[in-house]
Amino acid sequence: MKITLKELMPLIDGKVLTEDNDLENIEITNGYASDLLSDVMGNAKEGHLWITIMRHLNVIAVASLTGLPAVVFPKNILPDQTVILKANEENVCLINSSLSTFEIAGILYGLLHSK
């Protein structure tokens, strides 16, 4: 099963931080919540939505390398402008949410397993 980012955004109080994102065409097949880069590289799969509190440039490198279309920063965490610019270059959608990691993961799980 999969959902689009457009479907997910209002449910997680999401705000897009990057440019030129067609949320209707970004499909999410699963989620991955981790703050350890090596864990994400070894276990996240293409199409997963990554939920993390890390906000440095390596997040973009790992997302791009792993084929993750989007990264969500919970608890209103905002990355620096250099991270956002790099995400634009690598075509990785960055989102921030007022919700916690637990809440975002729960909502995503419910959506993916209710269809």
C-alpha cells in the first residue's frame, strides 16, 4: 500500500520546507524513524518516509543515497538553510511538523494499513 504526501500533510500538521514539490506525485510506501545514519542506510528502503530529529547535511546525503523521497522533522525542528538548499538539489522533500515522532509514525502506520 502507499499514500501520497498530499494525503499525509494535513494529518501531521506538515509544512513543506523545500521548493518545487508535487506532493501528489510523491508516494510513500512505508516509514522509518531513526536518528542513526548507519541504521537508516542499512534498513530504510526506497519510498519510505524518514522521521528524524537530525538536521544536518548528512541527512540529505543518506536520504538521496537510500531513495527516500521525503524527510520529516518532528517537534517543529527546522534545518539550516544550507540543508534545505541541498535537499532542493537532491530532490528530497523536507517537511516539518509540530507533532512528535511517535505521533507521526502512528498516523503514517494507520494510513498505510487501513487501505
